[in-house]
Amino acid sequence: MEEQDRSSQSRPPHVLIFPLPLQGHINTMINLAELLAVAGFKLTFLNSHHNHKRLVKFNNIAAHFERYPGFEFKTITDGLPLDHPRSGNWFLDMFEDTMEPKMKQSLREVLVNSSPPVDCIIADWFLGFALDVAKEVGIPIIFFCTSSPCCFWVYYSIPDIIQAGELPINGSEDMDRLITTVPGMETYLRCRDLPTFCRKLDIEDSIMKLIVKQTRKSLQADALILNTAEELDGPILSQIRTKCSRVYAVGPLHAQLNTRLNAKHGQSYDHISNTLWEVDKSCIFWLNKQPNRSVIYVSFGSIASMSREQLVELWYGLLNSKTKFLLVVRPNSVIGKDGEGEDVVMELMEKSKDRGYIVNWAPQEAVLNHPAIGGFFTHNGWNSTLESVVAGVPMICWPQFADQHVNSRVVSVVWKIGLDMKD
């Protein structure tokens, strides 16, 4: 026993990172994992079979992390067949009944069989079952909130909003009515700024109940960390700390990582991409030919889809603005009949040659930090919002779902660095 104690004291702490199996969550948690690896921790990154396969396909990720002794990728099932399309609302629809039971069992097996033993788990805040497993096996757990602090606080406050009679929202009701039961946000949070699932008339809606349940459970962990800085979200972090004292702001993580890697390797260091899509770097060469701050970058993230008609309308708006644009249209993100979505993208690419450039997926950090970029037309996912803030690029906000409606409101009226289109 003494020999085992001495062994555990002499080795670096072993941390297991466990993200939700979605692009935005994986991206930021890989950044967190690499930051800890740079600091000398032993890391195990636990990903789904499906997403790890895509990471390896589009990135030289295994070779990149070989530089860190003890860094290991492990994979488990997400509960779905590998050929499942994982599109639309698949995640929330299938989480509790299909995904959670299988992921919980797989996580327990990984922890029990890990050598050296895992000293701490850092799990995505939405994976509440990880707390149950951590207690079973006696390992400390930290939850990592990949959403914005403001939206996390709104999620937490939903039962209070309902109890105060401020939900549900009636269809004919003024969407500009202030929500007064979210402490710290009473002066600017309106009905239209709430997450889209709050617009349902059924306050017993299963998705709403699931998100509230996971949010409140996450505060039972040994600590909660968030991808933000006190300077950005200090007032809301103070509110969250009234429910859990061990709350830490550790971001923006991509900027923290860039600073440390550049200090270690030099400014020319080529950072790894964490994307589940193939990055088209040709857009950087196109940007190199454009004047400073002359291009608007348009991207709506890794999940949102649009109809063929919406894409064409967006494209006409960009053309009529007489501003150069870089537009990201993710593969299979245009909803249409068989092949119709891809056909319209090809057609628009051909017609955009003089004014814009269209790619399937862009190296977003590099794009936002390019001198040719003057603005970002964004869905306001939290990663995109932070990347735009760090790059100093103003935003036009077109939120779609999840935390994005809250984020766009904060960008517009609290930080005053963007225009919220839902207004």
C-alpha cells in the first residue's frame, strides 16, 4: 500500500476529459485537454467512436498529441449505430432513453479499468450521469460548462421563471416583455431572448425539463468551470456562485492555449484543428487578396441548417450589400430534395466569383484574426462568440437555438459589440 501511495505521488495527476458528443463541445474540451497537457498532466480524452473517427479523418490529431507523454485518446459508444445520420434534433430526442444508459456503462468500465487510475474527471456539464459514476467509483469530478455563463444561469432559473408566472409565453404576447426573475439580468432579458424551447406552451416539455435537470445537477460536482473570463461575465458568475461556491472562469480557452503554445513554440506555430469537418484553407489565400476590414465572414456553426430558399435569400442579401463576403455552407446543412441543397451551393459559388467566396468549412480562428475581416455574421454559438470577441471583430447576430438567443442579447446590449437581428 505504501509503495502504491509513493507511486501515485511521483506520477503526474491523471485527468479524464469527457465531452458531450457534439462539435462545439468537443472543440473547446480538446483545448482544455491540451492546456492541461502543456502543464504536465496525464490526459485521457474520452470521445465517441463516431466523432473520434471524424477527428482522425480530417485532422492529424494523433500525431499532434504524441508530443505530450501520457496523452491518450479512448473511445466509447454514444449509444447510436455508426451509420446514424446524427442530424436535426437527434441529440436531445435520443439522449435519456438511448444514449445515456450506454454511455454511463461505458464510462464506468473505462474508469474501473484505467491504469494508472484516474485522479479527476472533467466532464461536460450536460452529462449528469458522470456525477453518479464518479460517486460510485470515488473519483472527484469537475463539470465544464461549454455554454455561456448567462445562458447557464437562465437554464438554472427556469423553474423560478415558471413559478413567477413569466412562463409560458402566450403566442400573442409581446416578446419584448422583460423577464424579472433571473437575478442580474432583470434589466435586459426579454421573452424573445430566452432559449427557443421556452416558447412552448407546455411547461412540462421534456426537453425543457431535461436541460433544467442537467443544469441543476451540475452544481453538485466538486467544482464548476466555465469558458469565460471574470472581465466578460463577472456579474453573472457572482450569481452562479450563490448556488455553488466552487465556480471558476478559465477562458477564453482558445486564447489561453494560443498564448501558451506561442510562448513555447513561437508565433509561427501551426495549431491543430479540432473540427469534425474538412477545413478548406483556400479561403485564407482569397482573404490575402482583399483590403483590410473589407470582408464579412458568414458562418452559422456546426449544427444549424437552413432551407434552400433561406440560403438563396441570404446570398442575395450579401450581394446587395455590395460588401465582399466569405460564406460557410456546411456539407448537408441545406435542407432540400435529393441533391438539391448541394446543387444550389455549387450554383451560388459560380455566381459569387466577383464578390464572395464560399467554402464547406473554414479555419475560423485564422479567418477571424485575418486583417481582411471587418465583421462576423454569426449564430452566436459560445465558441464563435468568444473567438470574435478575442479577435476584436464586431458581430451581426442571427441566433438559432440553445444558448444563442441569450448570447446575442448580451453581445448587443451588455457588451455593445454587435447587432442582434432578432430585434
